[in-house]
Amino acid sequence: MVEAIKRLLRTPTPIEMLQRQLSDAERARVEALAEREYMEHAVAMLDARIQRIRGELQGGAA
């Protein structure tokens, strides 16, 4: 139990720090890719909406 606490509280090695940074960067990339996918769909939806509204305006629909 004491050893487990010591392991948690010790200063990480440079290699461990780099591994953590890599893991954090990979996780952030996955989140950014998911956000990009969401935004691409949002833009497509808004483009379709704009096209529909312009069509209604040109057709004289109220």
C-alpha cells in the first residue's frame, strides 16, 4: 500500500512525461477529428437551409 502511494507521488521520468504528452496529443486529435466531423455536417445542413431559403425568396413564397 505504501509503495503504491510512493509510485503515485514520485516525479515521473522524462520518458514517462513524453509518453503522457504523446497520449494527451493523440486524445486531443481524436476529439478534434470528431469536432471537425460534427462541424462539416453542420455546414452542410446550413448550406442546404440557405439554398432552401433563397429558393423560397426567388419563388415569392411567404
